[in-house]
Amino acid sequence: MEEAVVRYYRRLIKADFENFGSFENPSIFAETVGERMVHCGNTGNYIHLFMMVKENRIDDIRYQCSCEPTANVAVEVLCTLVKGKTLEEAGATPEQAFYDLLGCNGEELQIKVKGLIELLNEGIDNYRAGRQTIPSR
């Protein structure tokens, strides 16, 4: 794991993972389980994205994640990058924005970032098409 990812992860631990959590009735819910999209490592791992949309903007975004540190870092960065953006801006978030924020772009991180961008866009596309997945409780 890259040193920049380790440093960011340690900061997240101290800050108690500021974007971690969920919403009861999210405007957008997207999930990936096991090896689909984000490649968390084990078949039981998952990432859930919960987004509240107001006036075509991601007003707030939260996540739940059972993955290894690189995925946790990547999903926290995703939340930071897209919060407050329009759906169009969020969907067009470039991979490079993650690498610039973290100061690294190792292969493991690249895999997570590509998967998260795909997951985000799948959630946005489903929202626009009226196909909303409801989180299971």
C-alpha cells in the first residue's frame, strides 16, 4: 500500500471517517458487493453509497464500507470530490482528481477509483431513469 494512502487512512481514523454513515431514504443508493466494480478483495466485502439530491446537486453523500484501507480512502475521497456538485459534474469526476488529492496513483488505487466512478455513475443513471434500488436493512 502506498505511503500516501496509509497517511490518509490514519487521518481518517483520527477524524472518525467523516463521510461514513447512511440516510434513511436516500435519493440515490448504489452498492457493490465482493469483486464487482471496486474489487475489495473478498466476496463478502461491500460498498454502499447513499446520496441526497436537491435541485440536481449532491447535497450530501455517505457510505458504508467493509473493505480494506485503500477502498476506504478512495470512497472517502469520492465523497469529498462530489459533495455539492451537480449530478453532471459528479458523474464527470476525473480519476486524476483522486490522484491529485492523495498525491499518488498506484495500481491498487487506480482499480478502486475506476470502480467507484463506475458505481457513482450507475447510481446517477438509475436515479435519472427512475430505477432506484432501496437499501436493505
